[in-house]
Amino acid sequence: MIEVGPTLQAVPRNWGRRLLRWSAGWWMVLHFGAQMLVMVLSPSSYRRSQRHVMYCHLYAATAQFLAGFTIISALVSLVIIRIVVATASSYGLSRYALDVLVRALVIELLPLLVALFVALRYTMPGGEEVASMRAQGRLLAIWRAGGDPARDELLPRVVAGVFAVALLAALSCVLALVLTYVTVYGFTTWGFEDYTRSVGQVFNPGVTLIFALKAWFFSLAVAILPLAPVAHHGTGATARKLDNIAQLGRVFALLLLIEVLSLVGNYY
């Protein structure tokens, strides 16, 4: 009779622990997200004493990255536009280049690029700061002093993250549309009517609705996930690195899921 060694017996136990940790992590994310959504939609969250803190976070999430991201998105858009236009011309498919650019660049690529940029530059560092505040007991101290840490510390960061994704996505998409027109028609106005007609045919009501929903869910994922509590791997520097990797992986996985669902909605 074959005996099962202790290592093989530990495999189901390890998988069970990982599944429980994974389930607990997503449950905490859902609970935190629901709490933040309720506070975002509550008028009492925007009282006069809260507005200054809100404005500071809105400024920190957008103003310091606005110039750099505009340059990056313009360069990326220009490179992709030139590649698509040149490739379409070489195969005699120039009439399809504009449709491909609007669908691939404006609708699909740029919103995802914006979400990743805001996550890496603002919400992930903010999540590390909030995690440090939780570990040091500063959020608990605010609550014991009669304050509301969710409203005073977390809500402004969530609102700033949502606003940053919405603003930068709108800016980058408009910039890409302008660069596309200049590349295809040049610095003239004779092609403006055909261009707006072509863009309007791409942005039909269904595509526009899916685009708006995707941008909204991108902003929520980027703003909420890095700030949500996690099932910690332990204490120490190594454990903090594992927590940060887990948070980044969770953000990327959710963004990828949203992108796949939007592709299914647009093309199936």
C-alpha cells in the first residue's frame, strides 16, 4: 500500500489557505468599495470643512502629472497613428485607417494606459501610505478622537483617483483625435466634415455607452483597490513587498477583466 508523504498531504491544505486568503482579500475589497461608493454619493461627505482636503488631493492627483502625461500620451498616440496610417497606405486600405485608429487607440488603448498611469503614479503610492497609517494605528487614533478616517483620509483619495482617470482619459482621447486629423488631413479644414462623420459613425450609442462605463469602472478600480485593506502576508519588509505585489496584481487583473468585457460588448 502506497503511503502519502507529509508533503503531498500538505498540498491541499496550502491550496485551501491560499483560497481562503484570496476570498478574504476580495471580500474586504468589495466591502471597502461599497463603503466608499456610499460616501461618494452622499452629500454630507462634501461639507465645507472637507472641501479644502478634497481640493488638495484633486490637485495632487492631476496637476503634477498633467504636463508629463500629456507629452507621453501625445508621443504614444503619434507613433501608433503613423504606424497605422503607413501600414494602411502600403496595402491600399487608407479608408479604413481612421476607423482602426479611433477604435484601437481612442476607445481601447488610451483609457487602459491612463488607468495604469494613475495607479502607478498616484493611487498605489497613496495605498502604501494608507497601509502604513493602518499599521501605525493612525486611522484608529482618528476614530477614537471622534473623527471619521474613511471620510477624512480615504474618501478624498478615492475621489481624486476617479477624477484623475476621468480627466486624463478625456484629455488623451481628445488629443489623439486631433493628432489623427492632423496626420490624415494636415493643417487644413477641408476634411473636417468627413472626419467628424467617420468618428460619429464609430461612436454610435452602444459604443459610447460601453466606453463611458469602461472609463467609470477603470476609475473605480484604480481609486479603490490600492486603498482597500488586504489579507497581510505577515510583518516586515518582505511581507510589505508581497502585499504591494498582490495589490498591483489585483488592480491589473481587474483592469484586464473590464477591458475584456468591453471588447465582448463592442465586437460580439
